[in-house]
Amino acid sequence: MRFGGSLTRLQFRVACADDAAAVAALHADSWRRHYRGAYSDAFLDGDVESDRLAVWTTRLGVADPFRHTVVVHDDGTLVGFVHVMLDDDPCWGSLIDNLHVSHSLRRRGLGTRLMKLAAAEVADKAPGGGMYLWVLEQNTDAQAFYRALGGVEVESALVGAPGGVPARLAGVPAKLRMAWPAPVRLRA
Ligand SMILES: CC(C)(COP(=O)(O)OP(=O)(O)OC[C@H]1O[C@@H](n2cnc3c(N)ncnc32)[C@H](O)[C@@H]1OP(=O)(O)O)[C@@H](O)C(=O)NCCC(=O)NCCS
């Protein structure tokens, strides 16, 4: 299935501090569309954008050799991003902490290209370890995407509240750990 929208001039690059507001806006929009039912309506309809802006302003404001964010713009508009935390876990390796693509540009290969750039960074900077991420149990579309790239579901756990604020959760949502062993190779 293909979604609408055209891709005219794609540019992938490492994120900088000036990207924080656009990344936060895309992140908040994606959470509102895909995390409802796991995160509370009050949070998604209220604080989510300011919460994401605070997180991304901090993340992108300070250079950290163990963190890597790639953004992709289409004709100057941010349309996706991925954030990697290198060597995050002694067992599972580097963590893909966030991967989001503009709603209107899903199934155009952008997610795959961002994941490949993340895997290349892991292979380059943390070659001894694997790669993993957490995906909401309810997010079966993203699970299908990760499986298509060779990710394997290895365990489940309860979702932590964003920013450590319990009221931001809806009920007791669960998440799945998807993993790629070292050396990380994504299925093409
Ligand atoms: C999940 C996400 C990052 C995938 O990125 P994408 O650019 O849409 O995915 P791609 O076009 O690279 O998909 C590659 C392959 O993955 C599989 N896939 C992707 N989305 C799928 C879906 N919704 N259902 C089933 N398979 C899917 C397909 O095999 C697809 O190949 P095809 O389109 O030729 O059939 C994107 O849809 C997104 O941002 N979703 C909302 C946010 C989100 O859930 N992020 C993940 C948080 S853990």
C-alpha cells in the first residue's frame, strides 16, 4: 500500500540544534496519531509538544559522541528523523530511541533509509554490539516494518511514562523489544 505525497528533493543529514522545533513538532504529531490508547488523551492533546520540544532542545543542544540523530528534509521540510543511542545496553547494544516519518509520506522507503543510516552508524561507532528498540504492543504497523527489516521480537515489558509523569499513560500499556544481533545487518 502506498500513501500520497511527492518526494522532490530529499536531503539526509545529521541533526543540529536548529532542528529541535521541527523535530519536536513531527514527533508530537506522530505520537498523537500512533500512541493514543497508550499515552493519555490529556497528554497527547495538551503537553506533548512542549514536552518533545524540551527533550529535543536538550538532545540537539549538546554534542554527545554516544548519540546520533539523522533528519531528512524534502524540499526544505522535515519529513523524518531517527535517533540512536550508541552502546546503550551491554546485552542488546545500541538503541534506536525514536524513528518517525511524516504521516503523508509513509511507505515511500524513508523509514528504511533512516534505519539503514542508523545501522551504518552503529556498525561504524559501536561495531561489537547489536541494535534494538522498543515498540508499543499496539503499534502493529511499526512491528511489521521492523520485521520486514529483519528485527526479531525478544521480550515484552511495561511502558514507562513519558518524562516520568504517570498521568501521561493510559492504563498499563506494554511494549516489545525488537533486536538485531551483531554484526547488525538490516534485511534489504
Ligand atoms: C514505522 C515507520 C517509521 C516506517 O517507515 P516507512 O517509511 O513508512 O516504511 P518503509 O516505506 O521504509 O517500509 C519498508 C517496508 O516495511 C514494511 N512496512 C512498513 N509499514 C508497514 C505497515 N504499516 N504494515 C505492514 N508492513 C509495513 C513493508 O514491507 C514495507 O515495504 P513495502 O512498502 O514495499 O511493502 C513509519 O510508518 C512511521 O513513522 N510510523 C509512525 C511512527 C512510528 O510508529 N514509529 C515507530 C516507533 S517504534
